[in-house]
Amino acid sequence: MTTRSVHYFMRTSEFADLVQEVARDQPGFVFVLRRLGAQKRLEVPAEPGSIVMSDGLPADRVYISKRPVAVDRLDPNDLKPADWGWLLLEVPREQDSTLHVAQVGAKSAWYNERTQEMEENPTSIEIFEAVAPYIRRRLRRPVWAQDARGGTSRAYRNIGFTSGAAQWEESGGELRQLGVSNVRYSLHPPVSQREARP
């Protein structure tokens, strides 16, 4: 099994620009938009590379396929990205003063319920390898994480941030992980650790 992922703090507008750039440079890719929550649904964007759904709001997730997708035949509660060779991109969420970390991920292995065996589909990994450079060249590293109740901070080189995320923090915004209340992120080491450097 092969897995690939990139984690990032990125503004929604920056993510929209990134997806449009990928769509322009990779005309064979098919984009599928997904809404989560009570209004679960799938849509093909009105314009290639758009992340805006028919309700006028950004999607919660974007999938990229190498083959045409008939979304009206799919159940949004029963998607099989690894089986179908889809790449998953989480759309960065901006909520009040909080910017949440997002990720792009791919996995080659999937479970075949009919044969009860694990099988491989490398297509999502191939799409990841094509898309990841667009993301990585926008990112700087590391990101610092600290227990919100106090304690030492740690640098995470596997999480990157964009210039828009840096401006978000500089303007007083918070960087968080959705559903995790006890970890606070920063793009700078805490003052105590900066002072400890030689």
C-alpha cells in the first residue's frame, strides 16, 4: 500500500487559485465537489477548476479523477476514492477568526468486499504526484504546535503554510485543527524557545 499526503494552512482564496491552476495545466483531470453535513451532495463544477458549488459557497472537499464521473449515480455517503483512483483535497476552512489545517491525500490500497481482499489502484498516487508540486511551492515550513494548556512547543516540518496563512496569524487570527481544542498552532516558535537559540 502506498499513501501520500501534504498538510497545510492556506486561505480558501489561495486554495481556489491553486485548483484553477491545476485545472488549466492538467486538462485531463475531472473535478468533483463534495458538500458535507446535513446537505451532503456531489457536483461537477460549472467551470473546470472552480471550487464553488451551486449554493454559491466553496465545497468542503474536492476530488480529482482521471476519468469522467457521473455524480448523479453516486451516493455521497458511500464514496470509494482509493478504489476509484481519486485524489482527495480538503478545502481550507475559515471559521470566524480561526483557520483550520487541511490536507491533500491519496491511498493506493482499497478493500474489495466481493473478494474480501486488499487491492491496489495507483491512479490516486499518480494524480498526487502531479498536483503536489502546485501545493508545495506555495508552502513554507515549519509550523509550531503547542498544548493550549501550556507546555513546550514542537516544530512540525510536515505541515506547511502559505503567505495568506501568515497574514492571517499576523492579523490576530488563530490556526487550529478542526475538532482538536487543546492544540494551538503558530508559524513562529514561542519567545522562550527563540531566546534559547544560540
